[in-house]
Amino acid sequence: MIGDVVKVTMDRPLGSEHPVYGFIYPVNYGYVEGIVANDGEYQDVYVLGVDEPVDTFVGEVIAMIHRKDDLEDKWVVAPAGKKYTKEEIEKETWFQEQWFISEIILED
């Protein structure tokens, strides 16, 4: 899946509030329709490199965040050709990933 181009539908655009926990999303967050994750829902995605709220975004899967203590992994999508280091991805997703034990997997 890393390297694939996907269309992400935002259900929590940048600046929106989490419906249960109340934190604000500093990045666009959504899902890939048609791809079901281990939790039975569509695959969740962090979208990096887009600095305004958007409804949809087509970009490249650049990483996977493997949660060791949760059912599902998260994908990281960015504009085609844009790369991030593990440290940059960790910083961008910390607002939510701080509550999980995870590892960031990049393409070799």
C-alpha cells in the first residue's frame, strides 16, 4: 500500500473537534472508502502537507502507523512526491498517536 495513490474523504478536517475527546485536529483526517481496516470500518488516514481544511484529497500513501495496542493501523498520505521522515510524521500525528504504542513504517 505504501506508494499507492488513494482518495481520502475527510470526516475530520483540519481545525475540527473530535466528537468524543474534544481535541482539535491539526491535520486533515479521514478514510479511504472501499478499503476496510481490521476494526471493520474504512481505513483511517492522516493527510499531511495540506494546510487548509479539505473535503477530499488524492495523494500518495507514504507511511503506515502500526499500532501495537489497537486493532487498526493508520495510513499517512501526502501530496505525490512529498516525503516525510519518521520524526516529522510522529510530530504531525502526536496529537492522537500519543495514546498508543506504535511504530511508523516507511518504504525502504
